Amino acid sequence: MTKRIVATAALLGALSPLAAAAQSTPATVYCVNNRIMVERATMSQMQSGRGHSEICIIGPSFDFQPDGVTWVRQNLRSDVGGNCRCR
């Protein structure tokens, strides 16, 4: 039983830096193929996963992703998934 607890603790300790790294990337407001998105990905990550999609940044970045969703509602008067346009 003790070995199992130690192994579980070691596994969780190994995963902690990965979770921290994922949270360190800010959530940015993007327009992707004319749809609003709030994603924790860099522009290069967004482009690499979407081929020839039209992608642009249309808002600020946020440490807390729900803040980005709130910003979209308050400033773009739309929801995530709503229409947008890259200029």
C-alpha cells in the first residue's frame, strides 16, 4: 500500500511542471475562419494545427481563460464561436 502511495505521489510530482507550463501560456482572443476563439496557444501553434486557415488576433491575452470569454461578450458583443473577421 505504501509503495502505491509513493508511486502515485511521484507520478503527480512529475506531471506538475507540465500543468504549470500549460497554464503559463496566456489565453488569447483569436479569429479563426471567421469564428471567435479564446485559446491558450501561440499564433504559431494555432497556424500549425490548422493549415491554411485565416487566423488573426482580435483581442488581448488573459491569464485566466474565462476572463477572455467575458471580454469577448463585453467588447465584441458576441460569444465565443460568434462571427469575426480578420482585416
